[in-house]
Amino acid sequence: MPTALALSPHLDDAAFSCGGTLAQLANGGWRVVMVTLLTASVPDPTGFALACQLDKGLGPEVDYMALRRDEDWAAAAALGLAPPVHVALWEAPHRGYAAAPELFAEIRPDDRLADDLVPVLDRLMADAAPDLLLAPQGVGGHVDHVQLVRALTARAPACPILWWRDFPYTVRHPDPKEPFRETFADLPVVTVRLSADEEAAKHAACAAYASQIGFQFGGPDGLAERLGAEGAREHFRLAGARPDGLTLA
């Protein structure tokens, strides 16, 4: 049985950007391992980190990341996947980024996340022995996504990689920030066409991240509208050989 390893910076990125493809692979007999790398709880958050949960209607007594990990379990189940893997590294608001604009600006000089990710990626690769990786292109320029792309490209895995277009950053601006545009420019574009069942599974998985839907899409109706506008398609750049078992547009 071939193995696909999806590497998500945050608890929702893989489902939002390639959930239908993950469901398609699982339906096609692949073992699909969905990993989120930045999932550590931080006791007694303050400042911008606390604001990130308060603005979603969650009080300071709530373990925000524990709530999000539970949402991720539900999302994986909706996609027909095994329970997800959660790595206990910190999101950007816990690494010194102190305001929303900083999340999409330059990497802080003291932010060593890319270095910290390399041994984590080595361990995950050794454990899963993947035949295929799925990972973000960093569209939108979020520092956590950028650091993952840096770490993964530095490691240069031998297996094929489907680099996904980071949704919903792809639709927030007609020309979104793409710090790795040149890195991926020469790789072929691959578009996966989703069946009605796979599209429904993706919608259910995205809706499982209830703490994020209002912030990201304005509510369930906004989520449905945004997903519908994607036309049952997910878009990638492919490094390496094309994997079997995908329905391409």
C-alpha cells in the first residue's frame, strides 16, 4: 500500500487546500498520514497570542490549541483518514510575532522554526516512508508556511511532492504574495478533479474547524460559497513523478 504524507503548518491548512485530494488518495487505496506541525498548547497566553483566540469568541480560560486539535481529528475522520499526527511546535504568535501584519512580513531574525523543523521532518519521513508528500507552496506569505517550505526544500526529499496552493490565501487577493514563485515556476501544474463525494468530504472536513470558519470565511455560508467557487478542483505544482490514483482535470 503506497503512503502519502501531508505536511500542514496549521490545524486546517491541509484540509482547506488539498482535503479532496487526500480523500481521493484514501479512497484509491493509499495510506494517508495527515500531520500538523504547529499544534503546541501554551499555558496562559498573553498579548497577540491571546488576541488570536479572543477575536474568535474564545475566552482566556480555553485551551485554544487543544480545541483546534479536536477539530483536526474530526476533519480527518470526515476525509476518511486515520487519526492525524500532531507535532508540538509553536505557532508564530508564540515565537515573538506580535501583530497580524507581522505574520505576513519578513521572518524574524530570531525565528529558528525552519531549523527546528528539519529533524522533525527527518523523523516523520523515516516513520512514514512516504511514496508521496503534499505540502504548501507558501502562497500568501504566512511566516509559518514560509518556514515549512524552507525546511522541506532544504531537506530535498527523494519522493515526489505535490505542492499545494494555500487556500484561502489564493482567493483573498487577485495577485497574492508568493515568496517562492520562482522556486515553483518550472514545475508542472497538476489539477486534481474531485468527485461529488470527495467534494462533500472536503466541505465536511473544512466545516469541522468551527473555530476558524467565521474568521476565515465569515461563517458556514461563506465557506460553502468559497469552496463552490473552486469548481471541485485542487491545484498543485508537482516535483517528481506523477503519482498513480489521482483524477486529473
